[in-house]
Amino acid sequence: LNICLDLEQDNHIRFIEAVSIMESILCGNDSGELSFRFSLYASFILKKHCINISSKDIKDFYNIRSKLVHTGDKKGYTDDKLVLALEYTKIIYFEYLTNEIKKKSILKDIERLWLND
């Protein structure tokens, strides 16, 4: 978390760290379908905080992070995305600290939402 907040750190590194923190909180040690679960869980939690972002749009953050980490490709990265990633990380981290995010609980909430629509 300190790296995300360090203004002297390279912005690409800050972005990688922010998205990695979200991934760690939302996906834990599970290794299957990471980008799908990351985007589904993140968009659901952010919508609870009045941030209307689709799972497709949040998945872009995951994909940009993956490209930066695995190939160094900066395509898709912008400083505006860093600002959003930091905001989203703060919200998800707050949820983690205050509500002890549990994947099974999130899945039940998502299922209830779909069944009520």
C-alpha cells in the first residue's frame, strides 16, 4: 500500500501495486478465472459505493496491469487510470477492513441481486 501512495515512485509501478492489492483482496489464493472474478467482484463492490463501472471496464485495469507486469507494454495505461485505480483500491481496501470481504458472501449478494432483477 505504501508504494501506491509514494508520489516519488514510478506511476506504472503505483498502478501495478494498486490493481494487485485489489486482486489480492478480491481473489485471494484462488488461481482460476482471475480476471473474471476480479472484474465481477470489483464492479459489484464499487457499485455499492455509487461508482457505476461495468465488469468489462474494471477488467481493463486488470489487463493493463498484466501487460505492464508480464511484457512491459504500456498500451492502455494513462495517469487518469492510475487515479481511478487508487480510488477503487481505497474503496475495496476500506470494504475489506470494515466488512471482512468474503468471496462466498459477495457471490451470495450478487446472486440475490440477479434473482431480484
